[in-house]
Amino acid sequence: MLPRYENKLNEIRGMISTLLSQIIHSSEETLNAFENDNIDLYETSRVYLKNLQLDANKIDNEIIKTFALFGPEADELRLLVAYLKMTNEIDRIGDAVKKYSKRLHDHCAGGCDMSVLSNAIVQLHKTTLHALQYIAECLQDMERCDADDIYRKVMVEESKNDDLFSIMEKELLTLIINANELSIEYVKVLGTLRKLERIGDRAVNIASLMLYAQKGGEIQLYN
């Protein structure tokens, strides 16, 4: 392909990388807010995502324009398809991070006692962060990135995520049964933590798309 096309691919990859970095920063700030019981940081964390939908739409538009202008084939087409689907997953992760931050803020501000779960919540949150950080590192240098290695690392974090969520789900169900007037609040906490579980699942989807971009095959095999 022409150098102009390669430059466009690098531009799109850079836009995706920037969007993911903003999501990671937001997630890190939310974790910091929870660990340090700093209510103000929750609102700060969501500032990173104030243009989330707009930025994701810009990336989609650039990808569609690239399809139209260059008519890519084979490997180039595969990479663009992967980028388009990655952007959708990243957009949904960003939305989940934003909602998680808002709902966790509401739980903490409302005085919900989550002390019995605090350590597990932190560890659950870190699994999603680690998975997203692996993906971000790969996006910075797609040509040298080993997609197989990234996929394995993300899968390890997602497995930890599933295990931790299952443990907390059992703990919360016990609290819901015994909490009486607080039972509704603990049901809401469970829904909030499920956001982290779904982020882990979507991180695996992105890692799968990286494999597809590098190795080809049927895209259904990577979802």
C-alpha cells in the first residue's frame, strides 16, 4: 500500500490508543478515589471521559473514510475491520468505567458499608486495569507486538476477574439476606461490581481482535 495509506493507519491506531489511555486514566483515578476514600476524585475521574462518544465516533468516521478512499484488500482490510470492532469495544468499556465511577461514588457518599469487600474490590479493579494496560502497550507498537502473548496475559487477568467476582457475589448475597434495610443497597453494589466483570470480558474481545489482525482467519473465531 502507499505510504499515505500507512500514515492513515498509524493515525487511526494513534486515535484508538489515545482513547484507551483516557479510559485507563479514568479507571486509575477511580481506584485511587476508592482506596483513599476521596469522594472528590470520582468526579475528576469522569472528566477524562467527557468526550468519550464523540471521540469514538471520530475514529469510526476515519475508518469508514479510509475504506472508501483506499479500497484496502487482504491484510489491510483485516486490520481496518479489527480497528472498527476494537473501537466499539473500547467505547463500551469507557461507558462502563464512567458508570462504575458514578455508582461507586454514590455508594461511598451514601455511607454504604463495603469494608468487608474493600480488598476484593481493589483486586477486581486491578485485574481490569492490568488487562487494559497490556492492550494499550500493544497498540503503541502493533507491528512488534506479540498478539498471542497479549491474549494470554489478558486471559489470565480475566480469569482472576471471574474468580474474584464469584467470591464477592457470594459475599454480597449473604449480606443481602442478612442486611434487612440495607439489602437494596447491596443489590445495587452487586450491579456496580458487575461492570468490572464485563470490562474484563470486553478486554478479552479486544485481545482476540488483535490476534485476528495479526493472524487472519475467521473473525468469529476471535469473539
